[in-house]
Amino acid sequence: MPALIVGAHPQNISLSVLARRRDYVEDLKKKGLEFFIYSAGAHTIPLVELGVIDIAGTGATPPILAKAKGLDVAVFGISAPRFENGGLCVRADSPFHTIQDLKGRGIALMPISWHTQFTAVELANAGIEWKEVNAVELLPATARDAYEQGLLDAVVLTDPLYSLVAAKVPTRVLASPGQAFTNRSVYWAPHRVLRDHPDAVHTLLVALAESDQQTQENPAEAAALLEGVNGHTAAQWLGAITARDWGVSQPDPGFLAEQQSHADIFARFGLIPKQIDVSDTVDSSFLPL
């Protein structure tokens, strides 16, 4: 039987670390699970559509977008809320002090990522419609260049990139993830994978839980595994690792309610074609372990 392919990219630190723990990689391979390491989480939905990866780890936004595209997928594990360093950022020398000040202004977001969900929720809470700002997807490296040169009004940045930028350009954070938007890492797959390979999914979750525990107990070791990933040093990754809680749990009713609420905002803002029911995009049967 062909191995199930688990996608690992730099925006999901848990899977990126696990995919570099050699003992786990070898053990999981014997149990029918292999990793495909790629450079950008924005490619996750197309990789699932193409059948390149069977199991994905992203922020909470891609499962909503996948459902809106008609893909039959479900989240089977979630992290704790992610309280990141950074968030919706403007230059400290700018005239922007509140989210309301960004009306009519440009905001750069990482493509097909949790940035969209985070920004949409913050705008909605501030009473601002999506059309009242100019929110555009932009690759992080390009957004960084434009922001540092004073050509971009606002950008969503979190560590390790946030700390690099803030060290060069004094920066004001207008809103941080992990609050109005809980900013969880989520693990998801097509329903057919969950139905046909429950033992493999369970095995992956056990490995994730163990690896996350090791990361929490020894963050420097985990950061060393990420040396050079996405062009960042281990020291730069360490800030992102120590800023968050670790572990994996089942997608509970609170998570589903948040996803439905945010899918409704997406529909209202025109970010997806129509309202959708996301109740079938969670599967709590694999946890607790």
C-alpha cells in the first residue's frame, strides 16, 4: 500500500520540527507515513487537490477555503491558541494608531493563510467592511521589502519575520493573533483519508503530541532542527517557538463555532462565493489519544 504523504512547511512549526526528527521520520515511514517538505503553506490546498499530500497542517483558514471550493475535508486535530509576537503592523512613524485608521489603506497578507481570517475578524470587530480597506495577498519577502522602504501602509507579520523587521523599522502592532482570532494550527485531510486510514492518522497524532512535548521541554533543540529553514537561523526560530503553547487536542465545539462564525464573515466580505456550513469540516473521533 502506498504511504500516506504528510505535508510540512515552515508556517506549521510542529510538523516542520517533526519532519526533521530523524528517529520519528524513520519510525513513521515503517508505519506508512512519509513527509513532503515544501516551502510555502499557501500551496497546501493545491497540493491536496493534486493528490501530492494526503494530510495537511496549516492555520485554520485553509479548511474553510477548501470547503468553499467543494473539497471534502475535515480537521482532526488542533493546537492551543497561538499568541504570536507581532500581528497587524504599521510603522511607528505612521499616522495609523487604530484599525479604524486603516480605512482606504493597503494591507499586505500572506497568500492563502490565516492572515486573511485574522484580518477579517479584526476588521469586523472594528466595524469595518473588507471593501473599506485594500487588503491584498503578497509574498512575505516582497511585503517586507515594501514595508521597510515605507511604501506599504500595513502588513501582517509574526515571528520570526516580525522580529527581523521590527529590529530595522520601529513598528506599532495594532492587533495580535490569539485573541479575537485564536490562531490555532490545525491538522486536516480529505474525509476518505480519515475513513480509510484511521490507524495511520492516530499514529501521526501520537508522534505530533510527543514531538510537541519535546519542543516545549527543549525549545532550543527544536529551533536547531529549523536552522536555515525559510532563511532563518535557529536563534530567530527560537522566539517563535517560545512564544506559544504546544500540544494537540480534538477540534471541540468552540473551535467549530469560531470556524462557522468566520466562514460567515468570509461570505459577507465576499472572500468566498457564498455562505457555507462547516459542520462537516471537523472530525473529533481521533482524540483524545
